[in-house]
Amino acid sequence: MKIVLKNATIVDPKSGFHQQKMDIEITAGVLTQIAPSITVNANDIAVELNNLHVSPGWFDSSVSLGEPGYEERETIANGLRVTAKSGFTGIALQPNTFPVLDNQSQIQFVKNKAQGFATELFPIGAFTKESAGKDMAELFDMKNAGAIAFGDYGKNIDNANILKIGMQYLLDVDALLLVFCQDPFLKGQGIANEGLTATQLGMKGIPNLAEEIQIARALSIAEYTGGRIHIPTVSTTKSVHLIQEAKAKGIRVSCSVSVHHLVLNDNNLTGFDSRFKMSPPLRAEADRLALIEGVLNGSIDCITSDHNPIDIEHKNLEFDLAKDGTIGLESAFGALLTVLPLEVVIDKLTAGKAIFGLESTAIAVGSTAELSLYNPEGNWIFSPEHILSKSKNSAFLGHDMKGKVYGIVNQGQLVV
């Protein structure tokens, strides 16, 4: 059986067919023909969609799914169905489960659960045991079991010596360390960005300094050790500048920004809606614009949905009591197109694979078929019926969107 994508505009600067409208034939998971017109036989599957565009498969570098332990928030099976319908062919799974993914058996468990789906799941192992920040976890064993990187999701490593030793250790196994940066003492009891909005609303603030001082520390340790680090979900102007300067010095650092930090700001908090409570917090408009500039000038390497499903019992509460986090897979592409050009969006949604050491191929005959399918045109509003996740804690409900995701082709499967 063959799959033929009809009249597809190819968006892939690495491909000889970039910006050309072609038919694409896929046989047994491989691109077997790319031509202006391909005959579709009776047993073939023809995919004809309005203004179809095709790009190399998108990769999300930060996704939480809940299972094991928090299946009421999300299961791996449903989560992978959501990712496929949201246009992602691969995700990096965060270790914030119960128990935490801090040993090889837990890594093997989630990998086995993900077998047979169109979207590939790549687990991130916890950097410290139980993500408690005290003792390093079984990093080497987890890498052998399939972990692609290590980090404690949403948790600052307070002990600088563990951070130093971890960077040195991971040099020997050539693995990436994710360093979430938010000083717990500067954060204190803060629940929102420290600024005018928080003051007007009577909320305790989290200063930009809480992130920036920890980024400066992580960069200094990376420079000292020669280690390779990735700083997820940066949120302030100075954070971008610090990373930009570190790259210029040759420090081995990459970073990501979340979709919600590119699109929303702390003015969204005025209704005390806990859907907008996240970590790091939504920042001021000046920071949002600086993050966009960081994406455009290459200081920020990739964009993540930072998808984090939270059950209603822990999210539908008073703002200060609610857990941090928003789902973001279903809304990622549509939200990004409201603030960034299409080719930049595609570039930043595909760049993560190289950062995490995963193979990426151009759209060419003979390549593995790993494709995201979408229409970049059309305006709509994100509504509850667009949420496919078990949890419904989306910060983008009621938000303007642009473009439409059709699905993916990956692992020899078509999901539309």
C-alpha cells in the first residue's frame, strides 16, 4: 500500500523541492517519489487537503504526559494520539511522573508503552534521584535504556557542586543536561511576574532575577567544565542576552522558549484565571518581545509547547493554590503563526532534534517519511472542542489562531 500526498507545498530549506508544489509518494515508510503528478492506484491512499503544506516532522522538546502515576491527567496512549493530530512526529517526555523516571526500568516502561504509535516518544531521565536535587540518578543506565537527555523538570538544582559533577560526568557519555533556572529563594512565595500587574492584583512577585542569576551560574559552570547544557523555557530579556553572550564565548549551551511565553504576557492574569499560572511565570510585554527577537536572531534555538496537563482538582483553584502548567500541543502551531513567520515556526519546531542528538532528514527521495501536514492559512478561535487532551487546562482558550494542523506521516503510519 502506498500513500500519495497530492499537491503538497514542501517547506524544507534543506530539500531540493523547497517551496515547490509536488505530489509525494510514500511506500513502507519511505519517500519513493516526488513529482508534479503521481498516478494513484486503486489500492493507494490519496491525501488531498486544502492548501496542504508539508515539512520535516516537528519535535517538541518538553512534553509531560502523567503516566505512570498521574493517568488522570494524561496517558501515554492518548497523549501520543494528541501529539500526532497536533503535527508532532516526536516528543521528549519529561520525567515528572510518579514514580519519577530516574532509573532504567522506568525509561523502559515508557518506551514500551509508546510502541506502535505514529509519534515517537524519547524519554528524558531525571538528573537526580526522585528529582529531589540531592543525589545523581542512574544516568549511564538510563542512557543505555534509551534516555536522550537528563534534567529535573521545573526544578532548580540548588547544589552547584552536583551541577558541576553532573556536567563532568555527562561529558564521558556524551549526554545533554537540561538545567531549569529559577532561584527558589528569590522566587520565595511568588506566584506571578514581579511587576506592575502583580502589584495591582496583590500577587506576590517572582523577579526576572530569579531566572537570570541561575542562568549566569549554569553558564559559568558549563564554561568551567566544558559541559553541554540546554536551558529550557527562558522567559526574560536578560536571559536571552546572557545565552547569546555565552554562545559567542564558545560555551556549549542551547535553549528553548515556550509557545505561551511568545504569545501571552502577564496582562493575561487580570482575571485571576489559574490557566495562566505557569513556571516560569508569564512575563511583561517587553520580555515577550525580546523573546520573539531572540527566536528571530537565533539566540533561542527551539520552541516547545511545554505541554503540562494538570487535573481539574489541582488546577481549578484559587490562583495561589493552583498548580503551574498549561497544555499546549493542540494550540502550538496556530498560536505561533500569530506572532512569527511560517518558515521561522517550522525551523524552530524542527531544530530540537539536532540539539537532542536525534537524526533528521530532508524531504528527498529515499529518505524516511517523517512529515508534518498543515495549512498555514485561515483564522479561527481556540475553543474547548479543539482540546484532545484528557486535561483541559489550556491558557489559549478563546485565543485567536492562524493555520490548521492536518496530522503527520511517520513510522509508516498516516494520521490525519
